[in-house]
Amino acid sequence: MTNTPSLAGAAVLPDDYVYDLLRGIAAYTASPLIADLAETATAHPAAALDNAFNHKQVACKAWLRDALHLTLGPAHPRVWVLGGWYGVMAAMLLDDPRFDLGEIVSVDLDPACAPIARQLNHRAAAAGRFRTRCADMYALDYSGADAPTLVINTSCEHLPDPRAWLARLPRGLPVALQSNDYFTEPGHVSAVPDLDAFIAQAGLGEVLYAGALRLKKYTRFMLIGRR
Ligand SMILES: C[S@@+](CC[C@H](N)C(=O)[O-])C[C@H]1O[C@@H](n2cnc3c(N)ncnc32)[C@H](O)[C@@H]1O
């Protein structure tokens, strides 16, 4: 073993710095998800995985997992994650042994997301439990033969009209939704000032959980219930 000095303080980090660090964390935590993240981040250096997997994003998705388990239980045969981005929500759900999940479909409008989401979730994909779909969530059929049994959308702040999207879902369909009050971020066209505003915006038939998670720059809001 060579005693190569660390370059952590260098202005430009060497190519293998992130990979080596993530592989080390994966080994230390015995986490297949972090090992997959190491491979995915290395294969897709231009993808904003540092944003998608930053500590706030992870905290918000861990919060969703806990509240989902508490309110709607562990068994979900067909989950659609809408605005699924790089598949982090799907990966965190599939990594959680509390859940008994069938298939997760990660839907995103941006075709660039799919290869990254697929690599991050390659083990589940190989087992037929994960796939991506490039589509506009406003144009999907939520009542067809392979209709979801649970819809997750942690990107409500990005939708021009979340209520119009929700109106496309059959009444009674279980949903887990997140939004925020981060108005200054470009693209957050439907951010809401508080939890009550999010409840009013969504207009769910049944709310089983409503909560707010205060983060440094913004507050994230979550609703779990039935459309
Ligand atoms: C920035 S990301 C996710 C932000 C959110 N905080 C999260 O972590 O889930 C928002 C994603 O929603 C996707 N998106 C926006 N409008 C969409 C639509 N109508 N149908 C499907 N995906 C959409 C974008 O392409 C993008 O990948």
C-alpha cells in the first residue's frame, strides 16, 4: 500500500476522490445503495447527484419513508415516483427493509434522468422491480391495467398547477406529496407559504399525515393521504 498524500485541500480534486470516498463509506456502512451511488456518480460526473443526494434531500426522503410506513403501511405493489429525477427516492425506498414493495416506476419529463436513475437502481432493475419512464405526469393514465397503487411526488413545487395534475388521479388513490416554501429557487413555480396552503393546494379527499420539516434555507411540507 502506498502512502499517497491526500489531495483534499487541492483546488481541483482528482477524478477518483469522490469514488474512493463513497466506496469507503459504502464499505464502512455496508450499504449497497452507497456503493451504487459511487458507481453512478463516477459514470455520470455531469449529473447533479451532489444536489439530489445532499443531506437535505436525503432528510426529506427519509422523512417520507418513515411517515409513509406509519400511515399507509409497508406493502405497496406498484409505486410511481413522479418527477423522480435521478431515482434517489426509489433507491431509498427499495433499500428500506421495512417495506414490502413490488415495482417502482420513476417517471420524469427529462430524458437525461433515466440512465442515471437506472444505474442507481440497477439491482432492482435487474430483478424487474425498477424501471424508468420518460413522460409528462400530466399526460399519464393513472387507471390503466398497470395503474399505480401509490403515487409519490416530491416535486410539487415544480408543477405549474399541482391541483390540475392531482385531478387526473382516481379518487381514493394513496399519495405522498412534498412541496416547499423555497420561492427564490428558479423553477419553483408552485411553492407554498405554509402547510395550510399546501393542504388547500392539493385538496386531497383524505389527509392521513400533514407535516413540515424546517431546513436551513426553506421548509419542506408533506402530505400523505388519498386523492
Ligand atoms: C429538481 S427535481 C426534484 C426536486 C424535488 N425536491 C425532489 O427531490 O424530488 C424535479 C424533477 O421534476 C421533473 N418534472 C417537472 N415537471 C414534470 C412533469 N410534468 N412530469 C414529469 N416530471 C416532471 C423535472 O424534470 C425534474 O427532474
